[in-house]
Amino acid sequence: MTKNKSGKKFLSGKSLKYNSLIGSFYFNNKINLSELASEQF
């Protein structure tokens, strides 16, 4: 039971780190896309 709880905690922490990484990448990509669009038009 303790093993499962720690595994769940580790997984949630890992997913949180992963989500923040994806979020920052998406945010940077969004800025790049908006800059590209403003240059084109």
C-alpha cells in the first residue's frame, strides 16, 4: 500500500513537470507563430 502511494506521488510529480515543460514549449511556439504571422502580413 505504501509502495503504491509513493508510486502515485512520483507519477503525479513527473506528470506535473512534463505538463509545465509542454506548457512552456507551447507558449514559446505560440509567440514564434504570432511573430511569423505579423511578418507575413
